[in-house]
Amino acid sequence: MATTEAEATVEIQSGDPNEAGYRPFRLGEFKFRRDDYFVYIDWPTGSHVMSADAFLKALQRDVAWDFFYGIVNFDGVIGTVNHYGTVDLFAGRYNDSYRKAELDHLENFETPLIRETFKAMLDDWTNDGFDPFASPSETGTAFGPKNGDNRRAITRHRLPTMRRPSRSQPRSTMTCMSAITPAASSATNASRRAVWTPRIPTRLRWPAEGSTPGSRPSPTARFPIPRASTAATASACARRARSCSSPSTTCARPARGTNPSRP
């Protein structure tokens, strides 16, 4: 198996291309190889097979985000754990079946070694037209024999978002006029105490005063309003109006979950 140097102190162990054109790789006691459709991972106590596209997508996440914040699961068997300086590569360690059969395996590697090995593997195994970071409907296929490469996609620099939606944006406001109509005398206006008369919706289900039962009420008909509801609404709006500079001043919408009828 040939050895190539990606960094001054990192040696990548890889072999000659197979009949499909893909090179095998070795990392510690883990061996990786792929054919047209599958990736085969071998270790001293067991082996595992993954779909080529699923393996490359997981490999891309590890390479692009430098092994992320913790565990990156390739599937239910293979994965990595970032220790910030070193990385665990495990097989079956968190899988009950592999653990019970004593087939699990784990090795710890220096981050530069596993990073450069994964980069070389991703570069060699990604065909032209396939983007491991794209959705299946937005990219080509990962299957088939070796067909060029897609370094532009797998090496592009990704930036984490530096901004999020602000919670300081003002909530939408409403005016007291949108729900009720002010009708105040000059005396109450002088004392800045508004008397509020509720605006009655025309689409109500009880019959209008003086209308024939069963007949369709006129849009201009007056409808009776429950006394308790009217009093509660008028009282709540009067308290809100007193906090405004004038009856037509825009008042802030009450916060969600609060009861506007309470002082």
C-alpha cells in the first residue's frame, strides 16, 4: 500500500486503483474500499457495508466542519467523536448487536491524520457531477465507476451564519379604534376619561331587535350585546385609553398570554 504525504507530518496510506478505478485507504487498523455502489469498511473484529452516497455525505460533513462538535454518525455502526485535537473512529461501539457479539472497535487518531485521510478519500471517491452536500434532487449520482472528480464542490469554503432574526423588532400595533369606537362628552374629554362604546359586528347569529324570526337581518340592524361582555370590554378599553395621550393614540398590543381586562 502506497504512502503519500499531505502535510509535513501526515502520511496517508492508500493503494492502487481497483477495477472500478477507486483507491483503497487504510487508517490504523481500519480499511476502506469502494466499488461502483458500495463502501466496505473492515477492522480486526468485523466489517460493515454502506451505500456509497450515504458514506460520502457523512464523510463530507466530517471534512467540511472539521469533525463538528461531537459525534458524527455515518450510520448506526460507523462514526467519529471529536475530542478537539484527537478524533475517535468507531465501528459498532454504540450498536447493541455489535457490542453483544464483541465485534465493536474504536481507535483514536490525531486530528491532522484522520482529516487528511478523509480528505483524500473524499477527493478520490467523489465523481464528477456529484455534490455530497447537495440534496439528491440537486446533484448527480455517486454510483458507477470512477469518473473524474468534483474538487470544486467538496473543497468550497462554508461560512456559519453570523446573524439571526432579531427579537428586538417591534410587535405589530393596533389602535383602540380597530375594535371600539370612542364616544366621549366634552366633560369627560376635559377630564381625559374616555367612555367607550363597543363596535358591534354585523355578522351575529342572534336575531336583530324588531326583526321577524327566521328573516335575514339587515346589515344596519342593531344587535343586543350581553351586558357583562359590554361592561368588561368598556372597562378594559377605558383603562388602556387612560394610558394613552388621547383616545385616538395608538396603543401597544397586549403581550401574548396576558389578560387585557385585568389592571
